[in-house]
Amino acid sequence: MASTVWKGYVSFGLISVPIRLFVAAREEHIGFNQIHKECGTRVKQQLYCPHDERVVERSELAKGYQVDKDTYVLVTDEELKSLEAESSESMEIQQFVKLDDVDPVYYQTSYYTVPEDPGRRAYALILQGMEQLKLGAIAKITLHQREQIVMIRPYNKGLVLHTLYYPAEVRQIAEYGQDEDLKLQKAEVDLAEQFMKQLTAKFEPEQFKDEYQTRVEELIERKEAGMVLKSEKHPKKHMAPVINLMDALKKSMEQQEEAVGKKEPQRATATKTATRRKKAS
């Protein structure tokens, strides 16, 4: 059973809905330990002080904020703890917004909200209203001892909550968005849009897999079985700079049409095979 991240009430005017938060998505990757090659033992990390020229224990450590090249302000855990926001069991909706008004660049971590039994009817009322009006809700919550702004929005028959970055946390890059003065020919734009339409399809996340992780898992399984492995190199695509946009777009469309043409016979064969299996069964 999934563990609860937060338990409390989301309030909407005089309506309070008891809910629980569960992590909606988490990055997956294969972890490795640092091993001494000579004996196969996992190594231990040590903390070394270059001033005293000795290994120090973790009990001797303190948090320090660098204010100059070799100058640090030391801060204790107790001092930091006194600044933490008090834990709260209430999350009040501050306002409703059009979903398109909140750019996804502000989305941080996603959580599923699940209503407790006494609040299911009120939860359904808020969900249905937000779905029909295509609205999201902005609220405040204290999560992990930090006050955060969150966005609540309808998703797949429920309400999902996203913690939001503060504006100061969204980086500004001077080089970004500097090509707005480029003049494009209408024929180039039309052909590019035609190619985009050719590639447009329904988003089906199930079709995307982490192929690198799969290859790493297979590598570990083969090595565990004692197999001698040959190094495999996956060729990289070397993309040449586009000289003529029109020629590049036309060639891209031709390649896409060829690829689709090759897939059609495969689909037809798969359909026939499935039909034969049904008849046989």
C-alpha cells in the first residue's frame, strides 16, 4: 500500500474535504555502489579536513554558508528548525484560475489527492465543477516543514496536486528566445505545419520505454549468469546543419511517408494473425 505524504483538509469556502496525498510520479533508475575492484568489497566514504590533515567524524560537522572565499557563517540545526513553518492540517484554496494560465514550467512535484469517506461527496462536487469550468485551484500547504504554493487540477477522474516553483526559482536565461526577429517565408511555415500534422498522433505514454535502463538490467542479468560480454556501441546520429529548410522538410515528409508505408503491411499481418487465433480458439 502506498504511503501517505500528507493528511489534512482542503477547504473551499465553508466546505472542508478530508484528503490524503500520495506521490504521483517518481523517477526510476538503477543504483550502483562503489566497489573496490581488487577484492569486491563495498568501500566507505571518509570526510577529510585539509586544514587539520585528518579524517573527521560526522558528529564534528556543522552547516556553513559561504560568504567569502574561505569564510563561512555556521548555522545550527536548532536555529534552522526554529524557522520552519508549523505543520498544518489545513490547505485553503486561495483562488481558481484557468488551467492555461499556469505554465507547466512552474510544476514541481505531483501528488494524487484521495478523499476520506466523509468527504467523498464534497470532493466529487469540487472535481465536477472544476472539470466543467476547466479550472485549476491555487492553494497553500505546509509540506516537509516548508510553506508551498500548489496547483490542484482535474486529472483522470480525480484531483492531482502539483507543488509550484516560486518565480525566483524559475531561471532566466539571457540567450533564450532571441530568434524572434528571424523572417520566415510563408512557404516554409506552411510546409513545416504540414509535416507537423503528418507526425501528430494521440499521446499514449505506454509506448515510451526507458530503453537504457532495460539494457542495463539485461547487462546485469547476463553478467550475473557468468556470460562473457562483448562491448556494444550504439551508433550516434550525426546531424548536419540544415542548409535549405524547404529541401529538408520535403525530404523529411518523404521519409515519414515511407516509414508509414512499411508499418501498414505489418499492421495488416498482425490483424490477420490475431483473427486466425480467435477462430482457432
